[in-house]
Amino acid sequence: MKPTPPTQHPKTAAPDHDILDVFAERWSPRAFADRPVEPEKIRRMLEAARWTMSSYNEQPWRYVVASRDEAPEAYERLLGCLNEFNQKWARHAPVLMMSFYKTTFSKNDRPNRCAPHDVGAASAALTFQATAMDLYVHQMAGIQKDVVRETYDVPEDVEPMAGLAVGYLGDPDMLPSKQRKSERASRSRKPLGTFAFGDSWGTPAEVLDE
Ligand SMILES: Cc1cc2nc3c(=O)[nH]c(=O)nc-3n(C[C@H](O)[C@H](O)[C@H](O)COP(=O)(O)O)c2cc1C
């Protein structure tokens, strides 16, 4: 008898080429379950970020982390740093984080051009580690930078980057109708040839020809 294929979540990517499961399975939900995230899992996510590559190994990323179950007051303060739209859905995520990057190198105070890139890479590592533990991360550009600076007394050479909502998957029915629809919509991406170029700008790389 043929084994029954596992039912895939509708959000799972249908990639054109084989990729690791975590890349296909990650997506950014707005509905989170009312279930706490185990502190050890939060530590593992941060540990994944810790081992990310960075320019000159500067490790320019910084995070503020607040778990609703461990530190409810800190959680509310972090929630207040998001914009109004994001606060509405992110308040259901049991863990919130804020990412930052140090704009200068520690050894010589020169500008670190790659710092925003490196915090993005660290947040990606953290996110895929989450996926491997059945957790989901939804990043948010919609933050109130001035409120973030004031709330955390952020040093001058550190820039707030993005909020992160973390938790287990919830029921889309908890969301307003527009968001519910997008929560159930399949995910799409531009083809490889639109961003991987060969000898001239805009021409798909030769390696993409099959
Ligand atoms: C840096 C960054 C900022 C984002 N900002 C927001 C945001 O403020 N609010 C929101 O609802 N989604 C936000 N998103 C989620 C994106 O819209 C989402 O990643 C994109 O539509 C692709 O969907 P997927 O992550 O499910 O594949 C952000 C994602 C990233 C990586």
C-alpha cells in the first residue's frame, strides 16, 4: 500500500529547486496560539543568531527580548514600541523582540557599512532555528523608532531595525477579515532570473539555463 503523503500547510512554498524544509516551511503569521514559548527555545533562537557570520566578526546585532509569561511588564513596553497596525495583531504573540545594529566598528569607531545586512542575517538565522522548533517569527519594519530609543535609552551609535513577533501558530479566525484572507493565501515569489544576473545587469545568470 502506498504511504499517504503528509498534508502540507497551504503556506509551505512550492520551490522550483530543492531547498531545506525550513526554508519552504517558514512564513510570517499574524495569528499566534495562546501558548507560551519555552525559555530554552528562545535561548536556542538567540544562540542561532549568535553564530551568524558578520563583517570583521563585529557581531553588530543587538536584541531586546520580552516574553509575556516571564516578564509581562517588559512585554507591554516592547509592544508599545510597535506601530498601531502591528500592535493589534502582535499583541497575541507570546514573545516579542526588537533588533538593533551598532553602526560603527568597536575597534576603530569607523562606520560599519554591513551592519544592517548582518543584523538581517542574524534575524534570519534566529527565524530558521524557530522554524525547526515549530515556532514562527514575523518581523516588523513598523516600529516607532523614537519610542524605542526613549524606552531603552539606546546608545547613539545603535540603530533600531525591526520588531519580531514569535510564537506557535494560531487560528486565522482570530484575525480581522482582510488579515484572515492573507493568512490563508499561498505565498509567491519572483523567479530566479529577476534577481540573479549574469554578464549584464538584468540578464538572467547563465547558470539558470537548464
Ligand atoms: C524586515 C521586515 C519588515 C517587515 N515589516 C512588516 C510589518 O511592519 N508588518 C507586517 O505585518 N509584516 C511585515 N513584514 C512581513 C512581510 O510582509 C513578509 O515577510 C512578506 O510578505 C513575505 O511573506 P512571508 O514572510 O510569509 O514569506 C516584514 C518582513 C520583514 C523581513
